[in-house]
Amino acid sequence: MGMIDYLKGQFLEIIEWTDDSRDTLSWRFPDDDKEIKNGAQLIVRESQVCQFVYLGQFGETFGPGKHSLVTENIPILSTLKGWKYGFHSPFKADVYFVTTRLFTGNKWGTSNPIMMRDADFGIVRVRAFGTFDFKIVEPKLFLKEVAGSDHHFRLDEFADTMRSRIVSVFTDALATAKIPVLDLATRYSDLGDALLPVINPIVTGKYGIEIASFILENASVPPEVEAAIDKRSSMSAVGNLNDYVKFQMAQGMAQGGGGPGAAAAEIAMGFGMAQQMMQQGVFNPAAAGGAAPPALPGQQPQAATAPAVTDVLTPAQVAQALGVTEADVIASIDSGDLKGKKIGSQYRVTKAALDEFLKH
């Protein structure tokens, strides 16, 4: 072997990466201390880019295709001074191949609950997890901030490095978007799409990656918040309590038989008759005549008396009269549909308030 053949053996003439693994994000070409021949061929396949690094500085980035490596098309190498052999001027640089395809099904999740301010429930703790798809769009930034000088950076290393960062970005995006807790629990599919415009500028600017799909699979809140959500859903399902009672009455009269609807109708009709009798003074003759009945001979005239205590009903009595649950009655009192008084921890409703409620 002559000197020329020996020197040729010390130079890299073809640089390519043919590994078909599905979990490699970046791979450094093993040079074995060989220098790159001036005019060497670089082959970059689809879903790859090739990044040159010289003395810790990023050089040129080559996309898919076949490239001849000469100092004229690598500006950062144009000032290199290699050995002068009359036929070649070799140079030395680190060569990184970066995968640019889409990596799907990467899991993320909050290890601890995140605190968020909600318009409906105040400050609540939320746990969330899901998946995301991503691809590398800025190879230089990705190598600098994520992969570093790792000669073979894999997806599992990326998951360990990025999981907490993705959760941090999700937390910031959630706070910026001001999405209510109720929407977190009911609109998983729409939420990811709504967060993408907030998340992508952050991860692209910091890490050189782009999130193609961000999926929230589950968001859980403490049990007391879940109970409040369930109660609100129940109230929405019942709707207006007055309309609900009227509907029960109509059903009961249409059926004409027994059952809750008929019982509600009979009770409502009974209250209607009682209301008329009360207006006629049957239960309170003093109110009907405007004065107490005349005293019998030898008796002192009776003074006007206060309304009977029986004019005040408990929520349970109102519920029994209307054929609904006690919770429905309390909900109507809280909403203002049914007028009532709260004494201590108990509610009380006058017959007059109930009559007024049944008129609407």
C-alpha cells in the first residue's frame, strides 16, 4: 500500500445513517478520529436532517438528498487549514443526524395536583394526564437544549427529560387560557386543540420541537368539587321547579290512576282547594270577616290572634306536598324561585309563599 492509499484510508468519503430504529431522535456519526475528505458524499434520507458541529459551534444543516462536502458549500469550514496533500484538503467536524418524523403516543401526566383559579369553584387542585405527538423542527435548538452531545439520544431519554417540562408548559397554558373546571371534565377532545396555540410557541422557542397533537385523556378534581359538579348537573336536569311540578300534575291528570304523577296532581288540586278555603276564611274566620267573632254572653271579647304556627312548613312538608325531593325544594329556595327563610341551618316556607309559587 502506497502513501496515497494509506492517506485515503484515513478520510471519510461517505457519510450516511441507515439505522431504521423507531425510537432514535438524534445520532452522532462515529468518525473514529477520521477526518472528512474534501468532496466526500453526504447522504440524508427522508425524515432526516444532518447537522454539522465544528469546535462546539453549529455549522450547516443539510436536508434530505445527496450532498458533496466541499469547503465552498460549508461556510464555517471555509477557514479551516487542513493538511495539504495536493489532491485533498480534509477537515474534521461532528456530524449529527436528527430524525424529523412524527413521534406519536407519548405520555404525559401531573405527578402532583396543579393549582388553578376557577370562576365557579375558586382555587381547585387538578390532576391530568394524556398523550401528545411531536416532531423536531429546529435541529440546532433541539441538540443544544434537549439532546446535548449524546451520541445516541432515544425516545425514552426524551420522555424522562421532557415529561416535567411538558407538564409545566401545560400548567402555564391552562392558566393563560382560563378554561373552567367544568370544561376540563366534559370537553377533553376540544381542550387539546384549544391549548395547542398556547403550548407550541413555548416548546418550539425553548426546545425546537412542535406539538402536532395534545390530548387530555383525564382531568380529575377533589371529591368535594366532583360533588358540587354533580349537584349542579342535577339542578340543570330538573330545570325550573315550578315547570317541573306543573308537568307532574299534567301527567297525573292524563294517566288518571295511581303513581307519583297522579299523587302530585291530587296534592296540587288539594292545595288549590285549600287556598280557596283560606281566602274564604274557613281556616281563619277572623281574617275573612276582618274581626274576631262576637263574644258570647258572659265572655270577654277575644283579641285578634297571630297566624297559626301551622302556616309555616318545613322543606320536607313542601316536598311531600309537591311530590318532589327535599333537595329540589331547597334548590328552588336558594335560586329564589320559592321564597323561604333560613333559621340557623333549617329552612321554613310559609303557606302564602307556597301559594304564590304555585300561581306561576
